[in-house]
Amino acid sequence: MDFQHRAGGKTGSGGVASSSESNRDRRERLRQLALETIDINKDPYFMKNHLGSYECKLCLTLHNNEGRRAAKEAKEAPAQPAPAKVKVEVKKFVKIGRPGYKVTKQRDSETGQQSLLFQIDYPEIAEGIGPRHRFMSAYEQRIEPPDRRWQYLLLAAEPYETIAFKVPSREIDKAENRFWTHWNRETKQFFLQFHFKMEKAISQSSGPPPPVGVKRPPPLMSGHRQPNDNMPPPPPGGMPPLPPGAPGNPHMPHQMPMPPMPMRPPPPESLMSNN
């Protein structure tokens, strides 16, 4: 193999293909594609002459290879229309108003979870159609100003209007026995019940809970110092009474009246005689 005239060629690997080699590979690829659609042995109008080219008796043309004839047939073939898409027929109903409903608030006695039970009446529901439901965020609707504290439960069934219930925006328990729906075909009633997940109470103090019967001391106010743990506990009988006159004693003794102001001395007699 010649490695001197191949740019980028390395021993043990193929070199960069030239333009003639690329054309030859393209023609071979087209020939293989043509052989997939044309069977030369069974085509009475396609034959190979002594020069190695192919003659078509039907169109009286000469082709150098099989790919040329396949390209010519593809060019002259009429354009086939694209397959028609399957159109889904949209069912149109005349709205007859809002359905009757009943909402019941419940609480599970075992877990304490709050739940809502919805009962919707669809006596004139269309044949072969069942009620549908979904939860919608407050930012999806355009009726009220969005408020993240609320979400909406939508219930729809033709030919009734879609109704929505405003419920708290809390996480819903999707467990099997906590979220269920039922459609009664005989009474034309739709039932839906879901439970809210329990909200974890955030404890204000990180310390362990106090023993039973002992009250937790109130939190310290700002500016007060926490009492020292080394100080002895107070006596069981309570704090002793403060001595009379001590600061902070609520029962202060009767205060003595202040002494009268001293009187000024009389003026000297010389001043009185001059007057």
C-alpha cells in the first residue's frame, strides 16, 4: 500500500479518502439502494449490455449503473400525497347549567387528617361520558386574583358546565385509602374524597420535653440573664417573705410625713425702726 501519497495516512489504518474514492463509494451505495427496490433478474425491460452499462427498453435510455435508473424513476414518478391524518371528532354539546353538589368536611378520628367529600349530581349526563376532575393552581385561573394559599378542584361532565371548588393549597395525601372516586351509573352521582396531609408542628424549643407534671419555664425576655445552673433550688415551701422596706416588697410600711420647712428669722430691729 502506498503511504507516501495519502495525506494524514498512518501505518495500520486507512488514509484520508480522495474525491474519486468518495464518488466511487457514493455510486456503490446508490447501487445497493437500487437493488433493494429493483430486481434485475425479474425486470424484462432492464438489461446489461456488453459494455457493462444498463439499457432500459421501456424508456430507451442508457444508464451507467443501477442507481441512475432508480434516481430517474424517482424523479419522474408522480408525487404521492401525504397520508391523511386521522381527525378526532370534537363532540359539541349545548350547556344546560351547573350540576347540584354537596360538600362535607370530615376529620379522621385515628390520624386526625382533615378531608373533604364531594357529591355531584349529573342526572342528565351524556351517554357514554363519565365525570372528570383535576386540581388547578391559583395561577392558572383568570377569574380571581392569584393567591398561593388556595387551589381549585375542577369537576366537568358534558353537557353540564365545569364547576370549581376553592380549597386550601395544602399537600394532598394520594394514598389508596385517602384519595378515591366513585361514579354511580344508576343514580348518576359522582363521589370524590381526598385527605390533606398532616402538617408537622415546629417545636419552638430544641431541648427535650419536660417531665410529666412539670411546667416549662417561660422564655427569657431580651436583656435578662439566664439563671445559673449552679444556684441551689428554692425551698419547697416557696420563697421567704422579704423584710420590711426591702426593694421590690409589695407591702411597703407606712411612710413618715416629711418635716415642715424651717421658718425664716425675723428682720433686725434697726431695719424695723427705720421703717
